[in-house]
Amino acid sequence: MSGIVRLCARHHTPVIAYGAGSSLEGHISAVRGGVCVDLTRMDRILDVHAEDLDVNVQAGVRRKQLNHYLRDTGLFFPVDPGADATIGGMASTRASGTNAVRYGTMRENVLSLQVVLPNGCVIRTASRARKSSAGYDLTRLFVGSEGTLGIITEATLRLYGTPEAISSAVCPFRKIEEAVATVIEAIQLGIPVARIELLDDKAMSAVNTYSRLSYAVAPTLFLEFHGSSQAVQEQSEQVAGLAETHGGGPFLWSTDADERNRLW
């Protein structure tokens, strides 16, 4: 990789890194021509440090591939942008997703990166240490840089324990302001909601049409709670009470896997 970048630098040729091609923003558009470097075959999971809750992967590893690999360790990687993107692309675009409310975005979940700079030099932005204030925070500089500062070839990621129980919920509201107020109060009260998505009436109409569902065509919250069986029940009931206070309902929720998939 460094040899390719060094050669392109010598000839003043743009370099565009390609991952899964799942981004909608046109990051891989060669607006000035150049060389496209396909990273999809750099798909090795290098090291899993279960005791330290981190993993080192190559840039071409995909999100679902990583979680499938981790399934027997009791750990998972929570950032879920929807598409089955590569880790390198997710780091480059500072990917977010439905889990961000609890687990954060790629910014909070990348511990270190290996990057090929525009001159072909290879650097590692940080160590695996969780507690460190030494030197520049280069990791945060490259996460979200959209490929403009270098090509990410490896990433060290933060992992989390797989929750004992998961509860999913759906709740429609009369007005979008009522749904927003419910979310604000839930966060202010410290209820550890794992996922929150808000769809307006037009989006709900599109979902019903596309997936042949029968949800109310109204502003709707989709939520998920992680924890023990007792904890997710308490969290669901707390948010249900807040939603009712703000005119929302019915608040449908379940811990059954099939029912959760149906709700979401």
C-alpha cells in the first residue's frame, strides 16, 4: 500500500480508497481522476483481546463479519450505520448509527489506527492503552477525515459485552415535538437507551408501503434497551410512562427475538 501511495505522490496522482462502496455521499467519486485502491481483500481480523475489550482488524473487514467472528467471545462491536460497511470506511467517515445514543460513534470506539500518509509513510496513531495523554490525538484527527489525510489500513476498536437481554419498542405520537420531548426526558433521567430512531409520518408511510406493514402513519420512535432481564423491563416501562405523558401510544415492546425483529 505504501509503495502505491509513494508512487502516486511522485507523479501527483490522486489516490482514492475503496471499501464496500456503501456510502451515499460520493466519497469514492474520482472528481480529478487518479488511482482507486481496493481494500476489500485486506479483510483479516488480526487480534482479539477479550480481556482488554478490544480487537485489531484490517481496513477491509466488514461490520457483520466482525460481529459474526466475535459471537462466541461474548463481545460485540456496536457501531451500526445500517449498511454492511468496512471498518476502514466507517472510520474514515466517522460512521454513526442507531446505537450511537448509548455506545457512541466511530469517534468514541476507535482506539488506534494504522495509516499510510500521502507521502507513503506508515504511522500508528496511538497505542492500545485506554488511559493515555501522551502526544497528539492523531486518532481523532484521522477518524472522519474522509480519506483526505491518508489511507487507513488497520484499526484497533473498542468492544462491549453482549447484553444478557434486549428489549425493542415502537411508539407513535401525534406530533413530532412530543416524540422529541420524550427522548429528551429519557436522556435527562439517565435511562440507558441503547438505540433510538425517529421517523416522521412520510417515512412511516414509505416503510408501510415498502415492507407491507400497518404502522400508524405518524411520527414514531423506535427504541431498544440492553441489560439484564429486569433492567430492560424497567427501562421499557419508564420510557412508556414518559411517552404516555407526552401523548404517545400505544407503546409496543418485547424481549422475544422474533417479536423484536418484527417491531424493528
